[in-house]
Amino acid sequence: MAENIPNGSPESVNIIDGPTNPMVTPILTDLYQFTMAYAYWKAGKHNERAVFDLYFRRNPFGGEYTIFAGLEECIKFIASFKLTEDEIAFIRSSLPPSCEDGFYEYLRGLDCSDIEIYSVSEGSVVFPKVPLMRIEGPIAVVQLLETPFVNLTNYASLVTTNAARHRFVAGRSKMLLEFGLRRAQGPDGGISASKYCYMGGFDATSNVAAGKLFGIPLRGTHSHAFVSSFLSPDEIIDKSLQHHDGSSVCEDFVSLVQTWLNKLKWSHLLGGIFSETNQSELAAFASYALAFPGSFLALVDTYDVMRSGLPNFCAVALALNDLGYKAVGIRLDSGDLAYQSCEARKFFCAIEKEFGLLGFGKTSITASNDLNEETLDALNKQGHEVDAFGIGTHLVTCYAQAALGVVFKLVEINNQPRIKLSEDVSKVSIPCKKRCYRLYGKEGYPLVDIMTGENEPSPKVGERILCRHPFSESKRAYVVPQHVEELLKCFWPGNSDKIREDLPPLKEIRERCIEQLDQMRPDHMRRLNPTPYKVSVSAKLYDFIHFLWLNEAPVGELQ
Ligand SMILES: Nc1ncnc2c1ncn2[C@@H]1O[C@H](COP(=O)(O)OP(=O)(O)OP(=O)(O)O)[C@@H](O)[C@H]1O
Ligand SMILES: O=P(O)(O)OC[C@H]1O[C@H](OP(=O)(O)OP(=O)(O)O)[C@H](O)[C@@H]1O
Ligand SMILES: O=C(O)c1cccnc1
Ligand SMILES: [Mg+2]
């Protein structure tokens, strides 16, 4: 797990690269973090040891689960945390002239070597109120981390969860392609979406830069422009195509395609479905096949799916088959995707039967066009024959919910627990430096997450423990865990002697995410009225929260 390099040593810092986005620097933060840092420094308080929790309050998309993502980028950020002279000069110009020079000297020496970070593993299923990360260190430095950490985890967790939810509705067997780059919120939105949609269970992306940066499989088809850019088959100059096994060359592939189109037109099973297809579309398909004979996939809805796109595709696919190539399939990008996919499947099966082409019935059907959880669900209910979904706008923009609402709250300073009160109970923070556990039941499902004080004994397998709702007195349950998982692990030991967890490769995080989702009890996962997962505190922590609450809340006076 840990590398053979002393924790906190310069070597252990150096082996972690900087953040993916070079815009992620210490000044990618809110001004108030620097004004507070100055005021802490001025008060001589800047080195007081603080503990902050990063968590969220409500699951997104009306669901009862969230996937935690963004940890790797946070660690990469703090590993390279250092203000440049240029940045310090800018901060100086942004703060009042009365701010003392000593502060800028202090900023010059800042790094994150004295920060400790405990975190849930990236790609884990997580729940409201339970800390995703616990950040400890000198208060002025930890304060500066608030905005970038929330920024790096908020959208990451939201879009990973969105991807996981799309995967859940589509089912395991479908291929899910992320097509969102053009519709994403800027370049960082696009790159992040590709990374985190893969993490949340998508199979591939169309985003070439993300393929290069993260090793995500790349996939794509072609657009309507390619189809409409052709006017007629006469445009195709080099019509020759070598047989797949290299044994011979077909000098006029376009004629072979026309021959097949004629056969299809007069075939017993397909007769009457179409007459004359669009010849410019046929030219586009033949050209694409000449360019990619081994991976031919055609967008069939430019003119008319049933009367043109589908027969044209099949004519090209059959001609390719004569030369030893297997066409991949079609893409549908408009209209009723359930109906058209079923009709296309019937067409492919009829060809398999008519021409004895084994396996042609299974030719792949990709669907795209404004897809989201709801349309996937509707397609499932109607019955469809789609093998792969290409999803852009709704997925990457998180159209159904714009932000997760991750927060970063002080829970302890100089070993003194702190609480933030609110009229709204759901916004009251859970004080103390805590440990967090997931307790598993007899059937192997996670039953409850429990937070305890740092120094309480951990829950034990086979030992009954009282789990209390943090704020509702009557809600409590005894649990005898069959398995206990400690959730917060050390990802940045600072100057402590803790062992640092490795940052796993993206593919491993994705596998963890898929595995964790599979482990959940199905009623927490369903789309309609899912059962909330229980989040609790130990009896001792419950008593302490309420003691501190009473202590901090002023008593009103009635006149
Ligand atoms: N069988 C179906 N059931 C429910 N929704 C569907 C079904 N088939 C397609 N959809 C959805 O219906 C919407 C159709 O959108 P719209 O009418 O704008 O597209 P279109 O006219 O078919 O195509 P274009 O993008 O070319 O305008 C899309 O969001 C698509 O995902
Ligand atoms: O629909 P999304 O989920 O965002 O998926 C990406 C969309 O991008 C492409 O469309 P294009 O940019 O050509 O626009 P259009 O289909 O809206 O005309 C593609 O054909 C998909 O329809
Ligand atoms: O490759 C595709 O088919 C694709 C890529 C991006 C957006 N829409 C479609
Ligand atoms: Mg579209």
C-alpha cells in the first residue's frame, strides 16, 4: 500500500504530479480565505491546530446515494501547494495596504507539509453528513484549502453519481459512451466529465484529450455533416478495397454495394420496405467503409432511417462481408429510438435469415439525442434493441441538479470541539474530530454508517452497538455488525508517522465504484422513492453534540 519513501519527506511529495488542470493553484480560492488567513496571522492564531470536515447534506438527483470523487485531484493540489512570487504580489495588491509585510513573508514559506488528510477512498458510495474528508493542520492553511477542495470534489462527485445513475437505468450489458465535450461547461467541465463519467461506470468517451490524459477508451461514430457532404457515388475516386485476408482486391467496391442494394430491394423478406434510397448517403457510407473497413459504423437518420439509412447501411455491410469484414453497426440520433431500434433489429434479423449471414441479426445499434435517466427508463419500459447509448448534455452538465452542495466545516480547534448551529437542523454541523465506520449486516449489505469520537473504541464484529440518529432523539437502532469498515484513511500524513494510502489508477477507482454500487441493498438504489440509508452517531457522540448545542445556543428571554 504505502510506498517505500518516508512520509512527509520531500521525495514522498515529489512523486505525486500536480493537478490535471494547471489553473488549480493556491490562489484558486475565495478572497475571504486570504483575508481570514491574514486576520488569523495578525491575531497570532494562524498555527492553531484545526480540524475541518468536508461533507454534503443531501444526496443529488432525488436519490439516496452519492459517489465520492475528486480526492486524487485534492491530493495532487496539496502536494504541489506553493505560492509563487507573482501570486504573493497579486495577493498583496488585493489586500488593504495596511496589511503587514510579515504576512507575505509567512505566505512565502507556506506548504502543506503540516497538513493531515483522512479521506474516504475515491469511488466509494457515500451518504450525507458523514465526512468524506477530514483535514487537519494550522488553521490559516486549512482555511485556504476550503474553496479548492470543495471545488475539486463537488462537481466530481455530482457527475460521477450522475454517470452511475445512468448506468443503473441502462443496465450492465449496455455500452455507455460519454459524448458531452461540446456541451460541457468549458474545457475543465469537459475533461472532468470524461474522467468522472468513466469512474461512474461509462465505458468510453469521445473526448480525445481525456483519452490521452487518463487512458479512457475512445469511441466515436460520425456526424450528419459527413453524410450530407456527399452528393453522389460518382465523387468516390478510389473505389478499390483489399480483401480482409489480403488475398484479392475488389476494384469497384461502390458497384458491389449497389449490387447488394438491388438484392435487398428485391429480397423476399425485405421487399416493399424501401425503393430508391438516398444516393448521396450511400456515397457517404461507402466512403466511410473504404476508410474504415474493419470498424464501419453509420449514422442512419440523416434522410430517412427505414427507407434510406438502414438499407444503405446494410448494402455496405453486406459488401464488406463479401470481402471478409464485419460491419460494426448503426447510430440513431432522432425520432422514436425504441421503435426505430426494434425495426432496425427486425431488418438485421431478416437479412441474417434471407442471406444466411450468421450473426448479422446482432449488428450493434447505438442511440443518441438528448438522452437522460428518464428517457433511458422510458425506452426500457417500451422495449428497445439499443446496444449502446451515446449521452452528452444531460450527463455532463448534470442537467437534473446543478451542484452537490459540498461544505467544509470547522469541527475542532486546539482539541476543543466546535459546532455550527442553524435554525435548520439539517445544517447543524457534527462537532469533534471523528472516526467513521460502515457496518455490514448478515446478508452482506451495508446497514448503517456510524460516526464516533476519535478516541472511542471502534465497533467490533459480533458486538452490539447502539446507533443513534444525530439529531432525532427517538431514532436509534442496535446493530450487531458482521463486518466493520473504517471509512476515513490517511491519504496525506503530513508530519505524522501514519502510512499514506496510494492513489489508485482511474481504472481501479472505477472498479471500486462498480463493486460498491453492486453491494448496496436494492431498495436504496431504486429510482422511485428509494429507502434512505441510515447515518448515525455513537451514543457518546450523540450526548456530546447535544451538550455542546445547549452550551452554544443562547437562551431566549420572553418579555
Ligand atoms: N421511445 C422514446 N420514448 C421516450 N423518449 C424518447 C423515445 N425516443 C426518443 N426519445 C427522446 O425524445 C426526444 C426527441 O427529441 P426531439 O423531438 O427534439 O428530437 P428529434 O426531432 O427526434 O431529433 P432532432 O435532434 O433531429 O431534432 C429526445 O430527448 C429523445 O431522447
Ligand atoms: O444529445 P446529447 O446527449 O447532448 O449527445 C450529443 C449530441 O451531440 C451530437 O449532436 P449535434 O451536436 O450534432 O447536435 P444536434 O443533434 O442537437 O443537432 C450527437 O449527434 C448527439 O445528438
Ligand atoms: O462520435 C459520435 O458519434 C459523437 C461524438 C460527440 C457527440 N456526438 C456524437
Ligand atoms: Mg442531437
